[in-house]
Amino acid sequence: MKKKLPRSFFLTLSSFVIFVVVSKTLDFFLAISALSIFVSYCWGEKRLFYLLLVGIIFPIIVFIFFETILGLRFPPGIITNIYYS
């Protein structure tokens, strides 16, 4: 008997496709914030404070790691254009 995959699995999988589209068209940081919040919500986190915390802190950590430690620039977008100009 095959076990059915949970709905959250398919929502997470589809959110990664949406992430790629949003990160290419709008901004990487908007996409990673939305992805972090959505995936956390899909996998059971319902407290708004923690969802917002993940959506704000995780992109900042990613930015600091790649920009300052690795010295990589992010592609142009809404938020990155504000930072780099």
C-alpha cells in the first residue's frame, strides 16, 4: 500500500517554482521572504510573530553571508537596487 504525500509537500514544491519566477522578475529578497513565510506556514507554524521573524531575519542572514563574507552581488531587483544605489 502506497502512502500519500502530505498536502504541505506539494504546496512547498509549487512555492519553489513561484520563488524562481518572483526572484527573476521582481526581487530575490522579496521572493526569499515570501518563500520563508509560506513554507513555515505550510509546515505548521501559525504564530504571526514567528512567521514575520523568519521572513525578515532569514533574508538578512542570507544577504550578510553572500554580500560581506563571500563578496557576491545579488542580481538587480526592487530591494537590491535601493541598496546598491
